Amino acid sequence: MSTTELLRREWTAFRRPGRLIALAAAALTVIALGLLFASGNHSSCDGPCPTAPVAGDGSTVSDRLWFLHRGLSREGSITVRMTSMTGTITYPPPNHDQIVPGLVPWAKAGIIVKDGVRQGSRYAALMMTGSHGVRFQYDYRHDLAGSAGGVSGQSPRWLRLTRSGDTITGAESTDGKQWRAVATAKLDGLPDTVQVGLFATSPGDLTLRRIGLGGAIEEVRFTQAVGVFDNVAVEGGATGTWHSEPVGGMNHTDWEKYHNASGAVEKNGVITVSGTGDIGPVSEEGARSVEKTLPGLVVALVIVLIVAARYGARTARETASRQVIPARAAVVATVTFVTGLVAVGVVLPVGTAILKGNGIPVQPVPVLTGARVIVGVAVVLALCAVFAYGLGVWLRRGWAAILIGLSLVALPYAITVFPLLPDAVAEWLLRLTPAAGFAVQQTMVEYPQVTAHYAPSAGYFPLPGWAGLAVLCAYTVIVVRMALGPTPAAETDAGTDWR
């Protein structure tokens, strides 16, 4: 019998109404729960919510700072001396009852060249940070280190940005005479006149509160950074007068209203700039990632594992052919792949559109990334089905295969989606179990220059997608190989030849 005829026969044997209904229910569960999740999320703003800033590459970013600026033409520079950087953190742990002086690690104050004052515009900045010394950052994603240490009146920092066409160079000095280049960035397409000046910004203070069995949820508090500058010099092609204004919303919190409003103040040649917010690659608006539209994936996975494991046990009772087992595994994989492809292919774009229509910011993803998520999840479901099918054949008992499949795949995936377990435990579960394969759905990126909760419950897998898929493939290959060889029952069932 040819391979095509064998596969056609096994497809005919597989397509019993009960199995097809179960797989259809799995697909409908993914679609229904995804659309229900999207429809149930609405913006809570009074009036239109602020739009998340979008960078030139289409990604949502953070871009909120206080900006004291003036024009700069295609050739020129800005030089400042920075003598102080302080800040405020509101109600930090453990008692949450005091407003304390201090800086979060990525608080920023310094000088910046920016393509206008609209959020999301291109920029290059040289800055002092709360705990990471001098940094040169540009276009939200790029971060390069300068010298370490802090700044004070006894140990000031001189900072300089130089523009030559589309090239921006950052340099630092301890005395204003001997300069050391920090980094250079090329910002193609800058207009003839850009805005250059002083800025300050400070992201929220992030801490984790323990819940459940050791899991953690994020708590974020308002912070503010204050930079003090003097010896400000703008040379070569400077145009216009100085303007002081926020990029993004500011001065809305009680701290800013009643204590220290963000802004820029000049007195006797000393300029003090206060600001809150962030400039970076992760949106402050909490933009949803597209995989958030897949809450029904766990339920679908359970259904797929049960169907495949039962079919594997039935195969073991019906036949011992080394041709039939791979053919049936191929049928199980194909049917499950199509089920996942249809379900995820529907809910991902439709759910994303509903979220956007409800005023919920969603992190844009390139077309190829969206296709990778859709196809990747379908492939993972297919491999999980083959894994469960192989367990059913090997063990010859559907209930045992279901129990092991759920324990190794569905349970680790389900409990790591929520902040139930300590982050380290959740990460190891997603490294060592077949559930590692679900890393293919991740679209969120971890950035060293952004303080965030990089944990499975927040959408971050410990392995890259290809590595997680490799772990799942290894489990599947091992189980299928065992299914093709002797089974535990062979020791007591001498009349069966499993060779």
C-alpha cells in the first residue's frame, strides 16, 4: 500500500463524529474566549484615552519628558555642565506611608536632540541615570554606556551632543576640557532644523508584591527626577528662542499639583529641570501584546491532549504495525495543525481589532511576526497532539496517557500564565517541560534599559521561540520512538510482537 493510500485510509479511520466535534469545540473555544476577552476590555478614561506614542517603525513606545529646547540646524552642538541629580519616590514599600527622596535606576536627566516635540519622534540623548551612570540612548531601543558613577557639585559631569547632518555624537568630560566620545548615532532623514535642549524624566517605581504560592504582581508608584545644569552653550546654527514644555502629559498628579510641578526654572544662569515619565521601547500605556487574545488556548490544549491520547491507546489495541502508527500520528498532527491555524488565525486579527476599537492600546506587530505566532501556535498544538498520541500508544491506556500529557504540558502552561508560583519555578517549568514550545507565541521583548517584570505571568518566556520548540520536538520524538518500540505491556503480553 502506498503512503498516500495509507494516509487516506487512516484519515477515514480518524474522522469519527466524536473526534471531529471535540476538535471543532477546541477551535471554537479559542475563538469564543478570545473575542469575549477582547469585547470585555474597554478604556476607563474620561473621554478619549491618550494615544500611545508610536515610533517610526510602528512600535508603541514611551516618550514623556520635560523639554527645555530651541532649534538647531544641520551643524551645531549643545554643551552643559550637570551639577546635581535628585528625585522623589512616592510611598515605596514596606509601609507605603512616606514620600522619600531618591532616584529609580533608570531616572534620566541630560541633553537631547529631537525631531520636534511630538511623541514618538526620533532622538538621540546623552544623560545621567539614577544608577547606571552616563548613557547614550537613541530611537527608543538603543542604549550605550558611558562612564559609571553619579554626579554632584564636587564631581560634576560635562555633557555634549554634536550634530553633523544626520549624525549625532555624544561626548562627556569631568572638567569641560578633556572630552571622551561615548557613542555616535546616525538618524537618517532628520529635518534641517531639530530641537535641542535639556530634559528630565523618571519612570515609575516598580516593586513586586507576593501572592498565591509565591507568585508576584507589579506595583508602580509615581516618581520624579530633577537635574541641575549650568554653563549651557548652544553653538553653530542655533535658531529661535528657548521654549519650556512637556512632551506628553504632565503635572496631573497630586504630587505635581501641590508639591513640585514638573518644568524648567532658570535663576542666575542655573537651570533646574524636573520631569516624570520615560523615553524607551516599552509603552507606559500598558499596550497589550497580541497573544493576550488567546486565553482559550489552555482549554483547547486540554481537549487536543485528551483526543490524541485516547486515539493512541485505541491504536495500540487495534494494531502493532510500524507503518500504521506513524501514519496515524501524521493524521493527528495535520488535523490538529489545521484546527489551531483556523482558531488562532481568526481570533488574533479580530480580537486585536476589537481591542483597538474599545480604546485599548495594542502593541503593533509586523505581518511576518503575526504570521509566526499563528503558524507557530498551530505547530505547537500539533506536536502536543503527537506527543499525547505517542503516550497513548506506548502506555496502551488512555487514562494514563491523558494524565501524563496534562501533567507535562497543559498544567505547566496553565499555572505559569498566572502569578501563582515564584518566577524562578515558573521559568524552570517552561524550560524543562514540553510546555516550553509555547514560547513561539511571544512577541514581547526584554530590554536591559527598561525596568519591568520579566516573568512568564507577565508574558515573557525564559527561552526564545526556536529553543522552546526544540524542547517540545525532543519530547515528541522520544515518545514516538518509544511507541514504535517495546511497550511496558510487552513483558506480560508475550503473544504480541511489537517489532
